[in-house]
Amino acid sequence: MQTSNRTILNVSELNAEVNQLLTRGFPLLWVEGEISNLVRPASGHLYFTLKDNKSQIRSAMFRNRNMKLNIQPENGMKVLVRGRVGLYEPRGDYQLIAEHMEDAGVGQLQRQYEALKQKLADAGLFAEEHKKEFPEYPKRIGIITSPTGAAVRDILQVLSRRSPHTPVLIYPVVVQGEAAKTQIEVAIRQANIDKKCDVLILARGGGSIEDLWSFNEENVAKAIYNSEIPIACGVGHEIDFTIADFVADLRAPTPSAAAELITPDRNQLLTDVVQTQLWMTQTIKQNIKQKRQRLEWVDARLQLQKPSSKIQQQAQRLDELNIRLQQKMKTILHARQIQTNNLSSRLKSNTPSRKLAEQGQAFSHFSARLQQSINKKIQQEQSNFKIQLAMLDSISPLKTLERGYSIIKDSDSGDLITSATKLKPKQKIILKLKDGDAKARIED
């Protein structure tokens, strides 16, 4: 209703507007709190207050939603509620309309589980390349579990059926509670120190996420990762997955399955041994039969060949070859003797002393001829030298000087003056005569 400049709402209209504002303003959200004032009317709806240590909010969960719950809500229970904020218009009560509810403790554990799982995955603790191989025939199996639980009984029952000859060593630990994570870590490390087992089974029966939480601890995961002994993890039921399952070298759906997976089946081994024994027996018999047939065939051929006769023939052949060898050796020796005699005669006719005498005579002859040639050559060269010397003397400048001529040189530079044009007044000169030099100066 509107009068002049005023818009007036009645209470119902106001509550409707507020309800729309709350519905549009808040999306679907999660709220954590403690249940109180829980009411279950015949309609099947749930009405309760969700509170913490400072505040509270009225809440409602309708029948079509709470029928799908996996928990039984009770007063004092801490829960996580997913819902929408609204207003109950008849009373003007602000409230939370719940669509889903879960135990807050479980939700918190689940968040911790997912966070640790992601952290360890990023660190490489789940990597396949780190998984160790299990021996085909374990020499001793170590079991890390509660010594009084159903898990150890199930494992021992499977081992006694499948591999009763394999010794078992139990490392007793508690598998639930605050002390469990430390005891499990210590047991894994101790087994690696002892080195008495070549396979470890980490096992526990089923339970809630809180019951299995010790297998979701980081220290347990790192102990499994650092173990040098391969570890098979059989914790909980088939639908249960713990951090230990992801880190372990083998994940089994149950403790019994872990024992099944790491041991050979005795009955199957016995069957294989029997089959192998039958195969070997048949093979040996067949080989013996074939060898016997071969022996009989060789013996028959040997009898046909008459070995004694063959030996006599070979002995006679040996005698013949021996006689031929001796004759051949005599012939060769005779030929070598003749060749030796010939070489001796040739050596005597060509003794070194005779050769040296002949070479000495030849050397003396050639030496005399060489000396004659040298003397003759010297005489020829001396005659030629005298002729050349006379010719040189005839054209020597000194001969010219003896006829009254002189040679003029510049006194300073020593250059030869061959023309009057090269002379200047006052110039000092040197006159070279046949018996000495004279210094002079040009006057004109």
C-alpha cells in the first residue's frame, strides 16, 4: 500500500521480501555446528537448532531429505550441514533449510585424508616405479598387526593352507588409537633392521574411518615408503582405502587376500610337481629308448665292419709306409751329400785370399792410372793459367799507367773522373800514377 510518498508493507509482505532476499543472497552452503532441541514430529521432518559456543540458528530438514541420511542425528552431535538460508514467514524466524547432513568428525577426517593423500602423491610416494617386487617363494613372512585380532587369524589360516612350510614372524602392534601409528612405524623399521623376513604384511580388519585412521598417518606412510622389504597392505574391507594402501608395494582388499597374493598355492605347486615329474619320467624313458636303439644300430654296424680285420689291414699299411719313409729318407740324404760336395768344390775354387789378391792387383793398376791422370790434368791447368795471366796483364790499367797515363779521382768522394765537365774550380783531386798517387787542385 502506498500513501503520498510512503510505501507501507504489512508483516507478511515484509517477511516475504526478506525471505526472497535471503534466498537470493546466499547460495547453497556448508555450516558446521552442534545439534540441540532436536524434534521429530509425525510428519517425518526434523527440526533442530544448530549452534556453536557463541551463536545458534534454527534449522529444518524435510522428510524427503532426511530419509537419505547415513547417520542418526542426536542432540549434542557435531555435524556438517549443507543447506540454504531462508525465513519461516509465519513467525519471521531466520532459519537454515538443510538438504544434507554428515558427522563433522568424519568430514574433518575425510578432509585430512584427502589433503595428506594429495601431499604424498605430489611427493612421489605413490609412484609405480618405486613399488618393489615380491619374491615368488618367500623364505619368511612378517605380519604387522594386532596379535589378538581377527586379521591375524585369517592370515595364519590362509598361510597354513597355501604355504605351511613358510615360517611366520609376527610383529605385534595395536591397530587403533593414538599409540597405533607409532607402534606400526616402529614395527616396520624394526623388521627392516632385523632382516629376518623378505615379505611384510600390514593388516587390520574392517572398521569406520576413525578405526582405520592409524593407517592414514604420514609417519606410517613414510615408513612403508622407506622400507627395503616389500609390504603388502591388507587393511579393512574391499571398499576401504587408506593412505597405506596407496604407498604399499601391493594393495589387497582384505588381510586374507594379502596372504593369498604373496604366497604360492601349495596344492597348485604339488600339482605342478607331479605334472613335471610325469613329464620328466616320460622324457627320460623316451631318451633311453632312443639311445638304446642307437646303440643297437651302431653295434650292428660295428659287427659288419669286423674291427680285427680292419686293425690287421691298418698295421700292414703302417709297415708299408714305414719302409717307404726309410727309403725316401736315404734318397734325400744321398742327394744332400752330393749337393754338399759340389758346394765344397766351388768354395775351394773361390777362396777369399785369391779374390783379395786379384782385387789388390786391380787396385794398384787403377791407382797408377789415376795418378797419371791427375798429374796430366795439373799440367794442363797450369799452362792455361799462364796464358790467361798474360792476357790479363796485357789489358791491365797498370800497363796504361806505365806508358805515361794517369787516373783522376775526386779527393772527397773517390769517384772516377772521366770528363772535364765533371771538374769545378778549387776542386781537390787525386792523380794515380804508375808508381804512386799525387794530390792536386783544379785552378781553371
